[in-house]
Amino acid sequence: MNTVVAANVPVPVAPAPPPPAPAEPIAPAAATAAKWHLRKKARWFLAQFAVVAVGVLAALALNAWYQGRLDAASEANYLALLSRDVQGTLDDLQQMSAFETLQMEDALTVRRALSAPALPADTEPLSLAMARLGTRRTLALRNSTYTDLLSTGNLDLIRNSVLRDNIVKFYQETEVQLSRISKNNA
């Protein structure tokens, strides 16, 4: 059997599909409606954004106002406590001054008695003076409020910078003086 193969025989090809139909152009009225819809949404978004932004800013302003009121109340409380502590320290210093004045008078009484050629007939004041000379008093600085202001960082609540500086200076100088008094009494 002989098979014959045909040479150069065209092979049938399927026809190409037709090109797609061009899209219909959007009518001018529909394009305007789409732009109007987009603008409406943008305006709505901007209005909502503005409402949220104003709300946040109002909340921040309200919080700052409230915090200022709290700080003013804390400042007034701290100043009242500082006043109490300073007044207590001043009272203690006056008592210490009176005590030391009495000790100087007692020392003078004892010195006169010992310098005299003979002891006085009534030695009771001399004995009392000698007994008081043997006593000592310690002085403590009332600084609990100042210590609290430093440890909490609330010293800045005192808005008057001159007053704040004077408070710090008072406590620093008083601590030095009380340290000297304590060392002298030891």
C-alpha cells in the first residue's frame, strides 16, 4: 500500500473572531452626574473630618483647662503645707533660741559662783543652773512637704519662679545650719 502524502496542501484555519465593539462613550450628562456624586462624597468626608478635628481640639482644650485647675488646687495645697512647715520650723527655732539664751544665763550664773571667793548662801539656783547646763535639745527641720515636692517632681507646680527659688534656698540654707547645730550639740 502506497500512501500518498500531499505536499503543500493548505491546512484549513478557523476564522479570527471579530474585534470587540468599541465601548459606548459616556453621555455628558452621566459624566457630570458622576463628578457631582464624587464631589458630594468629598464634601461629606471633609465635613466629617472637620467635625472630628474640632471635637478632638475641644477635648484637648477642655483637658488643659481642667488640668490647670487641678494644678492650681495642688499649688494652693502645697503652699499651705509649706507655710505650716516653715511656721513650725520658725517656732522650733524660737524655742531653741530661748533654750540657748537660758543656757547662756545659767553658764554665766555658774561662772560667777565659781569665780566668787565663797559660795552663795542659797545654792539651789546654782544647782538648778548646773542641771540645765547638762541638757541638750535637738532641732529637726520640718521639711516633709519640701521633700514631697522634690521627690514627686511637683516643685514646678509653684508657678511663681521667685517664690520657688526662695523656697529651695530657704531649705538648703536651713539644712546646712541645722547640720552645724547638730554637730555642735554632739
